[in-house]
Amino acid sequence: MLRRKGFIIGDCNHLIIRRQDKMETLSVDIERKVGALLDAGYYSNKSEVIKNAVISLFRENTELNVTVAIELYKKGEVSLSKAAEIAGVTTIEFKEILGKRGFTREIEARPAEEMDKKLRKYI
């Protein structure tokens, strides 16, 4: 194998890539594998392969689910209970996770007079 100006030059079975860019090799390897899956008939298109890969990624790495849940909750895109569901934990556990990561929740309460009025109704 020869090295010239940041490139690795291999035989006909290897790619010519820049040393700094190992992602290119990975990308071509993935493309080759995806193509083989399509050729074998396991999937009908690349989108199905990607969808299945992402589902598997989240299934195997549960911490990613927690991270996604926190980000969606921070942006206000999901409720606390929905975020807990995404994270795969109970609401109480999700609150604990938020606390451990330094997040605080803002709770909006009704005015005291309104709450007292409703309370008197039941007493």
C-alpha cells in the first residue's frame, strides 16, 4: 500500500481514501451492504432499510431514547408523560432522570383565591 499526500492507495479491492476521512470507507461499506440486502430481496428500497436500522438503533441503545425524550420535552413538543413513554420509563422515573441531569420543571398554579373557592365548595 502506498501513501501519497494524505491518500492511501490500495489494490483493486480497496478504496482510495484520504487518511483523515475514514467515514468514506464506512459509507461505501454500508452502501455495499444495503445493496446486498436489496438484491437479496430482504427490503424493497433503501428507505425501508434505513427505517429498520433506526428502529434497531433505538431498541439496542436505550440511552438514545432517554436523550430524545429529554430534547422533545425541553422543546415543549411532548408532555412529561409522553416523554417518559418515549424514554421507556415511568413518569416518576423520568422526573428523577430530569433531576439528575439538572433540569427543573416550571409548574403553573392557579391563584390561591380560586383554589380556596373550589376547596370551600367541597368542605
